[in-house]
Amino acid sequence: MWAVIEALNYSPHPAARGLATRRTNTLGLVLRDISGEFFGPMLRGIEAGTRENGFDLLIHCTNRFEGDATPAQYALSEHNSDGLLVFTDSLDEAELRRLYRAQFPVVLLHRSSPPGLNIPCVSFENKSGARKLIDYLIEVRGYRRIAFLAGPEGTEDSYWREMGYREALAAHGIAFDPTLIEVGGFDEIQGKMGVKRLLERETAVDAIFAADDDSAIGVLEGLREAGLRVPEDIAVVGFDDIRLSKHLTPPLTTVRAPIETAGREAVRQLVNLVRSGTAERLVLLPTELVIRHSCGAP
């Protein structure tokens, strides 16, 4: 038989081998969409991690199926991958529970596990990063009227960044003012709209903390169109330290988040889960304050 196989130069088809071994040698990534500067480094980290560990990568975006009665989240599952990386809320809780009951390997990115499931999660130190940023604005720059532009509703990264913002205000005896809260949506256009709504209230604002750098870009544009100077009239800060942040006018003060490292780390945890059934339940990667001119620093 082996002589025949060699003569025919036969090699098993990967799909057929997968049926025999119940392994596809493929990892899946599920996210709502791929837009904004955040996703480039995240995808680089995930792709590098899968390649280094000898896996292929399948990516599925669920956003285009919104409103469809067919549950798009089932496009990647135990039938065509050995494990899934799930970004934020791209799979609903019911599907996560189904996969958990099936003992299928799943690692969450920037989303905590639903109650009772104990699914591994990889994220940033969002609260402490935001706390350090607001502490700096208050203690070093002397700002007290600091607005916050939140991310999309229900996004955990935005929630913890807001908690850091609130903790810093409280620690310095500054009352929380709900009129200084707007939505920036982790998006340039929404950031611009959010700052426009904020300015329409005609409330005093010293600085604006956009929950991510994409929305901070929109804030800078909105302030420019309103005839306001940054940082002379209003300071602006962000979060993530995306590639463009240091090239903006003025360069953006922000919190550097290890976006690419988080992608690699999520893959590492998933590969461990696939191969050994074990993974760390929570990995929080440290963040770093990056001071530039948009907050008034020289």
C-alpha cells in the first residue's frame, strides 16, 4: 500500500485529516467588524501568534448580519475550528454558554466571562491606566472640569476607563458632574458629534478625556471647527496610543495599551487551552501614560 501511495505522490487532504483526528489545526476569531486604527495591531498580534504555533486563522465579522434571524455567531464553532477568540460582544451569552457546555476552547478578548462560565479573558489594565491619566491632568496640569467621552454602551473597556476617571475625581475631592459625560463611541465621527453636543451645553470644560484615540481624533476636529485651540482653550487626551496619535496636531496625550501583545497573549492562552485544557482565567496587561502636547505639556 505504501508503495502505491508513494508512486501516486498522495498526501491526505487537510479536511479529511481533520475528520479523522477531530482537529482542524485552525483557530477562529469572531468580531463585529474591523474598523478603526485599533484593529491593525490586534490582528497582527493574533496572526503572528497563530502562525508561530502552527495554526491557521479564520476570521468572521458578525456586524453585517445584524437584524438577520439566522444567528451569525454559529459561522465559526467546533465544526470548523479547534478554538475561538471572541472579541468583546461579538458572540451572545447564549452561544458562549453552549460552547462552554460542549467544552469547546474559547478565550475572550476585552470582555469578562459571563457568570458561572469561567472562560479565560485577556484585557488591559483599563481602570488604573485611566486613573493615572486623570490624576496627571488634575495634579500636574491643574484641570478640574474634565469631560469624559464614553465608548459604545456595554463595552467593558469603556466602563473600566470611566471607573478610573470617576475614582480620580473622587480622590481629589471633585464632584462627578453628569453634564460632562458624552458618547464618543470609539469612533472618529461619533467623537466629533459628542464634543459638539458637549459644547452646545455651554458648560465650563478644561479638558476632554476621550475613551479611545479614534474618538479623540474626532474631538480634535470638532474643537478645531468650533474655533477652539488645543491645548490653549481645551486639553484633549485619549487611550490606546494608536499609530497616528503621535502624528496628530497637536500630538495626543494618551494611555499606551499593548494592543498587539494582547492579541498574541490571547492566542497563547487559547493554544494552551486546546493542547492541555488549561489557561489563565484572567490576564490584565499593564498600560503606560504617554504625555504629549495636547494636554498642555511642552
